Amino acid sequence: MIEETELPASMGKVARRELALQGFTRFDQFDGVSESALLAIHGVGPKAIRILREHLESHGSALRP
């Protein structure tokens, strides 16, 4: 079973599920992760990256380009 996630529902169900399967369920786990690495995950596209980037910036973190 997949752990609960704090990722926003606006990212999309598939993106949230696939990120959780890769171990990404909390915002602090993304600090320093590259966008290209996340885009390589099935179901994670530009929209999910944009939403994630916005949330991370509001929490003082960022993805690597």
C-alpha cells in the first residue's frame, strides 16, 4: 500500500501515485532533486513539475533544473 502523501491533488492522481512509488511523499524529499529525474518518472509531466516547483518555493526549497 502507498504511504499517504502531502503532494497536492492538483498534480494529478497518476503523478502523485508514481512519485509515491518512487519514495516521494513529502515536500522535503524533493530538495535538490533534478526536474529531469522527475520527468523520467511515468506520469510526471510539465504540469506536475510546475505545481511541485510552486509548492516547493513557498516552503523555501527548490528543484535542480
